[in-house]
Amino acid sequence: MDVIIYGSTDTGLRIYNAIKESMNVISFLDDDSSKWGKSIDGIRIQNPKSIQDMEYDEVYIGVLTYHMEVLKNLLEMGVQRNKINELYVNIPTFARIECLRNIRSIIDEELLTGNVAELGVFRGEFAREINMIFPDRTLYLFDTFEGFSEKDVSVEIEKNYTKQDKSGYFANTSEEYVMSLMAYPEKCVIKKGFFPDSTLGVEDTFCFVNIDADLYAPTIAGLNYFYPRMVVGGIILVHDFFSLTFHGVRDAVKEFCFAKKCTFMPIGDTLSVGIRKTE
Ligand SMILES: C[S@@+](CC[C@H](N)C(=O)[O-])C[C@H]1O[C@@H](n2cnc3c(N)ncnc32)[C@H](O)[C@@H]1O
């Protein structure tokens, strides 16, 4: 079977490693023009538009955060719906939501108090699930809503996690858009701005927090801020620990857990780990 993978970083590479023995991967597609013409294992990375000139059996969606945009783009380019394979993006998404439901049941069984938060909201895909699953808790939404800050990106470059200036990545969002997705908007508190500065004035405790800020500096700042404010038994999820692109998240979690003598565990969504406050 001849297949194309749309996405040539994290999820795309995971798909490639999972299917390369059983399928013939003929091309990677990527919206990032700086990658066009490069190759992975001898397979060319191309402009998504070139799909229109290709013969193939299936195209795998290989990006998580921009999954819906990629799907729309493929359909607009005339790719037949039954040739689009979303398995590898649906499984991690469902697994993370299922994990969140399980966390909620633990919180209920143990009668944990505290509110909930997300650091790194972007377009609110996961925040919407948190709001839905915790309708009785205040949900703090921390984001610049203007993408990565130069300050965090310069730490990333200094620490050799990347050579690319990714300032402003994920700027394509707004507080209004995120709020429009929420089932219980009255329970949401937008904390717009650079984290941790944006925590000023927040006096609260938490039973669940999702940290999904991609970079070393906000991840370690998030752990340092939230962990002491978690109720005992409260759970922090950190996305991108297993990322093949954002290497700083793993270091931040390991450094933090080593210093605080706490442990982390994979949650089965391919990318996140969970940390539970035990004392
Ligand atoms: C991958 S996106 C989050 C995806 C989101 N959780 C979802 O469900 O789709 C990462 C977000 O972290 C935010 N971010 C990174 N560093 C930050 C900081 N220091 N302060 C505030 N927001 C930050 C970015 O603006 C970006 O929107």
C-alpha cells in the first residue's frame, strides 16, 4: 500500500516508525516550507499541495495540535474522505481525554478539593474537555494568547533544544475564540500574559493541572508554581514529555522531580506524563 504522511515531526515520525515495515511511505507533507526538499530515510518532505499530483492509497494525518486544520486542508485539496487516516491522532486525543475522566473519578472518590488549570491553552482543544469534565471547579486558562515568547525561545536556543527562532509560534488564537468553545464559560478565568508573571493575584489551590507549554522555561516555571499549590492527591499532567521536537519538557520534568523527590509516569497518550502530589 502506498501512503503519504502529513506531518514530518513528532506524530508524523511516530507513524512512520509504526508503519514503515508494512507500508510503502512515498512522501511526507509539511506546511513548514523550510523543510521542503529535505528527506527522512530517503523519503522527501514536500509541499502539501503536491498531493494533487500523486498516486496513493491513504494519507495519514501526522500532526496533533493542528489536526483539524490539516483535515480541512486535505478535504479542500480534493482528497477523498475515505483515504484520510486519522487513527494515530485520534488514539492519543481519546487516551488523554479518557485519562482526564479517570482522574476526575479519583478526585471524586478521594473527595479532593481545589480548582483546575491549564498552562498552554492555544485554541482551547483540551481546555474545553477540562471545562466539561470539571463543571463545578474554576478553570484558570494561562496563555500569552500570542504564542511563544522571545524570552522562552532564547532559553531554548541557549540550552541547545533548538536552533530555530520559534517566537510567536501558536499565535493563531484569541481569548474570545477559546471562550466560545466552553460549555461552562462562567467557570473560566482567562489569565493572559507571560507565565509565570500572569499568576500575579491568583490565590488558589488545585486538584488538576495540565501543563502544555512545549518549552523548557514555562514547563519548569509551571511545575515550580503549581506543585506547591496542589492539594495532596492532586495530579499534574505534562504534555510533550516524549516529544521528538520539544526536548526541553523532558529535562524540566526530570529536573523538577529529582529535586522534589516526586515521580512521573506515562499516561498512555504517547506524549504525556502524570505527577501526583503525595504529601
Ligand atoms: C502546544 S500549545 C497548547 C495546546 C493546547 N493545550 C491544546 O489543547 O491544543 C502551547 C501553548 O503554550 C503557550 N505558552 C508557551 N509558553 C508560555 C508562557 N511562558 N506563558 C504563557 N503561555 C505560554 C503558547 O502560547 C501556546 O499557545
